[in-house]
Amino acid sequence: MSLVGRVGRKRPRARLAMLTVYVALALGALTTLYPFVLMVATGLKGPTDQNDNRLVPAYLANMDSNDAAGKLDEGSLLSKFLADKYAGDASQIRSTRIGRDATAAQVEAYGTFLMRLPLDSWMAGFRTAPNQVTGRLAIRYQAWLRGRYGTVEGLNEAYTEQNGAFQQVVAPQEQLERRDWSPVRDRKFLEWLEFKATLPAEFRIPVRAQRMFQEFWRTQTHNQFDQVPPEVAGAAKAFEELALPRLRARWDEFVSQRLPARFAASTVESQWRSAIGAGTPLPIEATERAWVASNASLIRTEFASRNYAYVVDYVALHGRVLLNTLIFCLLAIATQLTVNPLAAYALSRFPLSSTYKLLVFLLATMAFPGEVAMIPSFLLLKDLGLLNTFAALVLPTAASGYMIYLLKGFFDSLPRELFEAGQIDGACETKLMTKLALPLSRPVLGYMGLLAFMGAYGAFMYAFLVAQDRRVWTLMVWIYQLQGSAPKAVMMAALTIAALPTLLVFLLAQRVILKGIVLPDER
């Protein structure tokens, strides 16, 4: 029955009241929806912009704008691309801002030049940064290894490693800018060189003498730029702006102390000048800008999907996660839809003198949070030897005071004539319950099933307490473990994916929920 009749709705006061209610409901919906949308948006971001609370990540609309000080906007697509390529090394990014005014022909020639450089003259970009869990290089390298070996067992045998999956394989580190670095040329490193040769130009970062010269003086002055000699500093105001020395003595000093021997006769810069012409710097910035501009959609898609793809791989890596969660949810629904209806039916059909006290006791259990019973349940399950089993997850929640009270009220509302007619036809109590009471209780049972699913699917603290064996961990426990190693953006992506089943269940079962709440009161 409507609270306001059709005639009353036409009054101005009634309309104003209804409008106020609708506005309040809309605002309430927005306050509920905003955190979820923000969580989804944060999952699309990365380490450089994960603390930006804009609902739409800046890189989806901003290509390469600068702020008021002329600095590249950290949220722009180009900025994210550079941070990804250089593993978040801000100093190296600033050092490579050269050759911005290069022509299209020079940019094309530079791409060809990179593809012809020897393997020890360039480093592979897009490595996983310290604040990331994966990167473009790692994904590409792991896919290459999967295509070569097929199984991680074959890879482990070849490399003498103990990787649990291809996602755990780490690419060899290269320190090509160090003078004294000498790699261990084992099978893994030799195959790494084979893989490295397949990388396209955008992955290749040339080992520049200028960059090594800048780092040489950073070390010499203990990162104090004002200690750099004037003839070395020139017009530079930071280490990243230092140019190669014109004085022969300074160059010889750098060559003897810092420059790797393979570059003593010919550096990458000198090779480029020989190919293009003197006075032409490496067009690194122009090339990167051109590549981002021509592949903006592809880069945006990769950035937006990276965290979610990593979470999916993480769940797939721990193969029993989904199976454990599914088993737990099904067992929880089955036990709660068995125990609670039996108890409620018994209290309704066979009332005792103390039924009222029992109901008060059942309602009293709702006054205490579930955490209060965790430790006693843990000790009891330990004595019974049920820890690290699905029984430990399911049995303590098999009976619910709220569900028993709700079902008893519903059974009490059923007409007694139906049960009397069944008894006249010779039906026993089992048939009366299964053929009469339960079919009429489907809306309430559906609502209870949803509550059981929600409780089991979202269980974390209790599930981790009584089942500490990794083989029994559910999805929420694994997401908690991911939190220790993943940045904020990856965690938001994980929580978004974890929320999808619950969201779908609520969207598909709205009528069941509504009937389960309203129908008992109407009866």
C-alpha cells in the first residue's frame, strides 16, 4: 500500500515531500557509487598518478601538456610513457630530453640507427620499476620464454631455477654503463641476448657517453652540482644538462676512469654523427614524442589494462584460488539453507514453552560482532582437528540467529489450513516441509542464499584465521597477500575484479532480494 494516495500526490506539499525524498535517494546513490567509480579509475592508473583522485585518468585525454613552470605534466600520456620506459628514473628522463627539434627524416633515420646498434651499445627499456609489479619488458620476455619452453618445468631445468610460473621469471640485469661490468655468459644470459635482439626500436635505450659523463661527475662531486668545475659545467644548471667536455684533459680523465673500453674508440654519439652529420644530437625526445603521438590509442589501452591483466594472471598463477572460493561459497549456501530452515520449521511447527526465550537468545546473537566468536571458534576447531579444512570455514557459520528468526516468522505466517489439508492427505512432517513450506518460502530462501554467498565470498579475517594453509586460501585472502607487494593502483584493480561477482549477483537478483525483504512483512 502506498504511503501517499493518488489524490494526495497532487498537493504541492506532497509533491515537495516526494521530490525531497527522491533527491535524498539520488544523493545517497551518488555517495555509494563514487567510491566504486574511484576504485575502478585508480585501477587504470600507475605509480606516477595513482594518488590523483580524478575519476578519469589524465593520460586518457592529456597527451603531453606542460604545467605553469614549463615542466611536463606528470599525468600526461607522454610523461607516463617516459616513466614506464625508463623505470621511473627521473634523472635519466631529464638527461634524454635532447633532439626535440629533429626533422621527420632524422627521426626515421634514428630508428634505423637503433636497430643496427650492437647489443652491448643499448639497454632494454620498459623494465619493471621498483614501485611496480610488472612491466612491458617483463611481459614480453616471459611470453617469449613461454613460446620457447612451453612449460615452466622445462625452463627451470634449463636455467637451474625454481620458478613457480613464467610470471616469476626475471630478466637478467645489464649494467652496460659500468666500466668494470662483466656478465656471466650462462645459458640464460645468452638466450636473453637472443631475445633482446628481437626488441623493436622503442625498447632500445642507447648507452650514451654523455649520460655516463654526467653520472661520472655526479659521483666525483657526491651529487653536489656546485662542486663541478666551471670548465665542465659550462652553461648547465644540473647534472642532466652537462655536455661532453671540449677540453682534451677532461675527456681523457673521463675515458680513463669511467668510460667502458668498448666505447673508447667510438661512442654512440660519434657513430650517430658519422651517419647523419656533425652537430646533430641524438633525436631521442623527438622520436619518443612521435612514437607516442602515432600510437596513443595502443599505449592508453596498455596502461589501462596492465593492472587488471596482472591481477588476472596473479589469480591464474594460484590456480586453486577460484576453486577454493567456489567450493566455500557453495558449501556455505548449502549448509545455511539446510540448517536454518530445519531449525526455524521446528520452532514454528512444534512450539515449546521456552520458544520465546529461544528467540530472544537468537536475536541476542546479533548484538555481538562476528569477531567476538573468532578466537573461541578457532580453539574449538583446533581441538577437533578441523583447522585448514573447508569444514572449519563452513561449520561455525552454518546456523544464523537472524535467518532462523526470519524463517520462523515466515513459517508462522503460512495458513494452518494448508498443513491440516496435507495431514488429511497422509503427508508426514518431512513432506509438509519439503513439498509445502519450503516451496512457498522460495523468496526468503533466495534472500538467505544471497546473504550466505555474500558472507562466504567476502570472508577474509576468519578465513585466514582458521585456514592458514595456502592450499585452502580463498580469493580475499590472496588479495590481502597481494597488498604486501603491490602498489595502490594494482590493489584497486584487484578489488574491482573481486567486486564484480558480487555486483553481478545483486544486479541479477534484485527481485529475489526485494521479495525476500518485503514478502515476509506483507504476509
